[in-house]
Amino acid sequence: MRAPIAGVLLAGALLVVALAGCGQTISPTASPSEPPATMQPSEAACGAGEASPPAVVDRALLEILPAEVDGIPVAPSPDGEAAGQSDPCLAQIGDAFASAFAADPENFVFVAVVSLRPGALGDVVFRDWRDSFDEGACSQADGVAGHAETEIGGRTVYIGTCVGDLRTYHVWLEEQEVLVSASAVGERRLGERLVENLRP
């Protein structure tokens, strides 16, 4: 069982980016500016337990993101939010979330910002979240090539690398009880620019 993933149609190729949780398949119409979302079941990302109230969309969470990355505006992603809102596993770790993206014809970043339920994301669950996210993201990019931990913008960032031109980025802001997970492609490294400029 793996985390749900949001499919991205970019530069004529289907890229897959992961958004942790579980639920049903949702396939909105693709457009050049909005990624369609695909949900797949997952147990590992949230574990077992009683059902939690659905996570609600709270776009105030996007205030933690920069307004633009490398000159490209960051915009809300309604398709990503529609996919996550009906996700019972996402609801077990987060009470609210929002999704956003930035793109040009050859570069893309998709990001999910999750307001965590207190104590829901320990080290083990966070590691599984990253592994599931990366496996899903790299499934259309020839598989996972490796993982790394580094510091960007004064924060610990976990980076997943696919065999193809796709990377994932995870930042757990423990004091704010917020998780930021992104998937990006392109030479402009929009994922790095995004996590580098997260707002306090």
C-alpha cells in the first residue's frame, strides 16, 4: 500500500508526484497549468486507528510558501485539494491542508502543506511518508535513485532523487506542526527555491 499521488502533465510527459494519504481515484481534466490528481490507497502513511474528521482545505496555510519561485507565481491547486480532502489517511495526520504549484513550459513544482494533528507525525511515520511519497513520485521517472538529507534556508530538508529528472523535497516544521512536501522537475530547481524561501 502506497501514498496517493498527483499526476502531472508537463512538457508532454506524465510525471507523478506524491501526496500522502489514501482514498479513491480522481482524474480531473489535464491542463497546462493545473496538475490532475490520482489517489491510491495507503495504510503506511497514516497507520491504523479510528477514523478522524476529514482534513479541510485551509489556503491560509499557503502563506508559509513564497509568493513566487524563481519569478514564477505560486498558485493554489484545486485538483490537488480535491484529491486530498476526501482522503481518510491524510485526515489521521492532518486536520487541514492546502496544495499549490508553479510552472513554466519546462519546469514544475507541486507542493502540499499539511497542518498536523498534535503528535501525529513521529519519526517513523515521517520516514514512511517520505518513502511512499518518493516511490510514488518516481514511479513514472524510472524509479528512486537515492535519498539525501541537507540544509536549505536554515532548515533540514529530505530530498528524494528519481532516475529521471524529478526530485522530491520534505520539510517538517515541528514548532509550527506543519509538513511541507513537494515534487519538482526542471533545470530551474523550483523545489529547492521553494523550500529555501519558506516563510517563518
